[in-house]
Amino acid sequence: MKRILLIVLALLLTACQRGPDATQIEGDLRARLAEAFSDDTMTLKRVERLGSANDANAPAGETRRIVYFNAELAVERDQDFGSWEAPGVASMVSLLGTGPRGLAGIQSGGNTRGDILTARGSMIYRDADGGWAPVVPQGYSAPRLPTTGEGADMPQADQLAVAISTALNLSPGGTSAAARRIINEEVARSLGNIHGRISRLENGFPLASGPDQGQYARFANAWSANLVDVGIKLQPLITTGGVENLFLLRDDLTVLALSQSDVVLEAFSGTGAFQEDGPNDRLRALASLFPEPMHVLVSDAGAIRTIAELKGKRVSLGQTGSASRQTALAVLAAHGLGRNDIVDAGELNLGEGLQALRDGRIDALLQVIGEPADQIRAAAERVGLRFLALDEAAIENLVASRPGTFAHTLPAGTYPMQKDAVPTIAVSSMLLANTSLTDAEVAVIIRQLFDPDNHWLQNGSIQGSQLSLGTAARGLTIPIHSGADPVLKDLSESKR
């Protein structure tokens, strides 16, 4: 009897260490899916528990397990999971704790009733008085936020800046912040020039995307992978963002560029950040790609509940070379806050801003980025974040005053622990070129961009799965390239 009791106890302890069973996982997944999708959208048909592991990042004194599973879902009604206006791929990725490559069955242009979707996912559970309580979906591998005081590998541009400083007999990094800024600006410009010239030499298309690990870069890399099979070479260029991309395109240092619909109009008309250089009347739109919502983030542990309460607070607006910063300033202005009403946190990229928010060095962060942003999602899994809603009057003002801006909602479940939908605004990401690109070249690019056989999710871009001929002209604020319009119309008619 004593041996039997010991065996039973050992089995119980082993089960506890393994985490929840498949039945509990299935119930928790159903509950999470119900946060964003109606009952008639899809049905969770099967869950297969694959195994579990200790969560090495669990808070001190807390036991957590990461549980891995396969899930199969049946689509119950016709549904476009790439739609801009409804919960879709973005919500599924977060709710199922998967990544773009772990989600299969999503069809370009929409799914039909009876389609089967599969996901390789994972969730984090914590030991709660002998039971297991779900914390958040584990999610796909995302850039990890360094701990306070932890160093990081020096970026290539910074390594070059140090080398140039040494060659100029300056102290490492320059003698001052101004000197370092000059060096970094010239290094960035030189790198863009070198990449562009080499790309042209190899008969490819350089594409100015965005920061490494950002959504623009992920989209550019996924598109490049899609084009390999058709023999088109695309060279994604790492940049600081949409504003720099527009300058690179103006200076013929790239052939293609990505940027936001609201800032694109400023470049075309020579206003805002482009006032000194004047209008770029050669700038042309090729297509609108996917929505980029404004994210306004604060710490869930803090008292800030509205954007108006950011007055006098430390706020990260992003980097000067990013289009997001321009939109962030407009959002603050629509809520009655000028640049002098906040404490600008300085030149922080998204990862640095999230780290500063986590460490209490800033109070809020504003960022325009496609949903779900992997860096925000990674932070939301470990740090309590609150998403601030934009005021209804501010949304109306922004839509009326900034062409290319439209009302948008972050659906519930887009990010871990986000139980409520968040009203905000969004802009369209746009593919851009100059008039120097021929109609024939543009026609090839557009046809390949909207090819239904593209593997956006498998190649790592959630945003790519949101491309649609129905939204290809949405938010266009400048003239469309003469080679793009007839092709888009032809593709749309062929689809009917």
C-alpha cells in the first residue's frame, strides 16, 4: 500500500511539473478565441499537446511552464482574415501564441466555409495553488528586451562611426553628441548609397524598408523571398524609417521605398519634415499595402488613463528619421498637447522605448506600426502594458486634417492581455517609386506583389497577408504611377 501511495504521489508530482493537460489547454484556447472572434467565425476542432518546459523568465518565486501544442480550426463562414476592419491574422497570432510561419491555411483574398487552419502554438501557465492558470500566449520568437544595464552588440553603423572617429583623431564616438550625430548621419547616407549602387549593378531593385526587426524590414524580406522563384532580385535596405526612405528615394539612392500615407503627402508637397527641400513632384504611389495603427502605450501599473494626462510626462515619440514621429506629434496636438507640453524622451527606437517604459524611465510611448508589432507583443508578455484610446473628437480631427489617416480599432486580443478593443487612428503603408521607374517595370512589380501564390506568412510577414486588391488604392495621397493603375484595374477585373 505504501509503495502504491508513493507511486501515485510521484505521478501527481510529475503531472504537476508537466503543466496543464490537453483538455485545459483546449478550454483556455476557446476562451481566448472568443475574446476576438464571434462563435460563427471558426471552431476549434482539435488540440494536440506536444510537451512543456520551464519558463526561465518567470518572476522570482513563481513557477511557470511553457506548454506547446498543435491546434486545428475549421472556418465556419466565409472570412477574410487579412481584412483591415475585422479581427484576423494579427489576432490569431497573438491569441494562439504562434508566429507567421506557425499558422497555415490562411488564403490570400479570403477563406471559405469548410477551410481548415492549423497552428503550432504555445502558452505560458503559472502554478496557482496546485493548479495551472494561463498567463499569456508564449508567442513566436521576438527580439528580447535587454535587462537594465545589459549591453548589446554594437550596430554596424556605430562600429563604422567609431572607426571614422579614430581615423579623424576624435575620441571614440566623437567629441560630443553633435559630432556623433554628424558621423552617424554621414555613415547612414554612405551605407544607403553603397547598397543602392551595388544593387543596381546586379540588376536588382533596392527597397528602402525600415529598422532591422521592424515590420517594414520583415515585409521587405518576405517579399524578397517571394520574388526569388520568379527571378526578380529585391534588395531590402535597412533604414531609420519612412522619412529617411523618402529622402533616399528623392536623392535616387533607392528605386523603391516604404512609407506612411500621411507623411508621403508631406514629401510630395514639400511640407512638414520636407519643407526645406521643397516638393518632390517625381514621387509616385504604386500601391497601398497594409494598415499601420497608432499605438499609445503606458505602464499598466501607472495612473495614466488618457492621452491628455501625458502633459508634463516623459514621452517617447520615436526617431527623427521615422514617419511615426510626425504622426505622433499630430496625435498629441489633436489632444491639445504641443511639443513643449511633454518631456521628449529623445532618440529612442521602439525597442529602446519599450525598455525605458518597463524600467520607469519614461511614462509613455507613441508608435505607428503594423499590428501586432512583435516587439510590443514581446514586451506585453513580460510587462504590464496599457493601450490608451484616442478621444473620439481627436480621431475626427485627425481624419479631417491629415489626408491618408483613417479611424481604426485594435481588436481585442491583438496583444497579450488586451481584453478590450482600442479606438485609434491608422495610416496606410505605401509602396513608392519615382517617375524614373518605367511602366513595364512597375507592371511586373505590381503583378508579383499581389500574386495569390505569395507565401507571406511562411516567409515571416503578418502584414503581407493583409495585402488586398480591394485596399490597394486606399489612403493613396499622391498620384499613382502610370504603370500601376492599369495593372491594378486589370487584376481586380480578373478576380471578379
